[in-house]
Amino acid sequence: MTGLVDIAVENDAAANRFVARVDGQTAELQYERFPDRIVLVHTEVPAALRGRGIADKLAHTALEYARAEHLRVVPRCPFVAAYLRRHPEYQDLLLHTP
């Protein structure tokens, strides 16, 4: 996890989102969970928190969760799709459709 900010990210499964609370604000990565896959829908980081690596930490945590749960990943969120392009170690998680 070298290079990622030291911020705790929690899986708020009841709300279908990973959250990081920093300086009284909440950043989140929303998802839809299915038995065999997770669709990563949208990443939102408040303007005051941008540029601190929080979105990267959210994406990393979501992808590690998918790996641990043996889920395929559908990156609907443009940020997560770009993160996956920069991190080939997660390519095996992608759900490839015909």
C-alpha cells in the first residue's frame, strides 16, 4: 500500500459505499453488489479534500475488497476505470463480457 494516504476507509455495506471521513467531510465510492461481481459506480471527494490521494485510497480499498470476496469488477466510474489502467495488478478482477 505504499504511496497511499494513511486514512481509514470503511465499507458501509448498508449504504453500498466505501467511505473515508477526513477533516469533518466524507469522501465515498458508491457501488452495487451482486453475488459474483461489484459495480463501482461513482467516486465523490469534496473539493477541499482533492489532491490528497483519497480517491486512490477508496479505489484501492474497493478493489482489495473485491479480491478478498472473489468478486469480478465492473468499473462504471471513470475515476476507477483510470485507476485500473494505472494499476495492472488488478486487471485479473475485471469482468470481461463478450
